[in-house]
Amino acid sequence: MVDPRAHENINTLVATFFSALDNRAGTTPRLTDLTNRFTDKATIIRCFDGGAEQYTVKEFAIPRIKLLTQGALLDFYEREISSSPKYSTALPTARHL
């Protein structure tokens, strides 16, 4: 049986992920907000037409944090627009767009 809080926990993790890469109102993106919440083995898969790329959390975040802290992007944020969580007894997974 899936813990009824699993969906809420995943949503909180996704919100934290996006907020760590937000530079609105002078906020500084924070790599530690991501690395403190994911294991070293966590991966991020970026899907696009024709393929997918897999990253570690650091590989994904570091170039984005550089863009957000060096003035290339101002008042930038991302947010989840949809999700389709799938649960198993092993690990919860979710696809977030």
C-alpha cells in the first residue's frame, strides 16, 4: 500500500527543486537546497523531441545556477505545469512538466 502522504511529499520535493533555481526579487539560486534533498545517485532526465538526456543533480543545476547568478537571466523561475505520479512499493516516481 502506498503511503497517502507520498503525493504530497513528491509535490514538496518538486516545489523545492524549482524554488532552488529561482532568482526573482534578488533571490540567489541555491545548489545546497537540491543536494541536501536528493541522494548522490538521483538523476534528472530532460526529455525533448527525439531523445532524452540524463544528468546528476549537480550536472543539471550548476550550469543553470551560473546563468541565474551572472546576470544572463533576470527574474527567472520555472514551475510545474502538470504531473502524473506513479507509485510502486519500491520507489515513488513522477513525471513533471
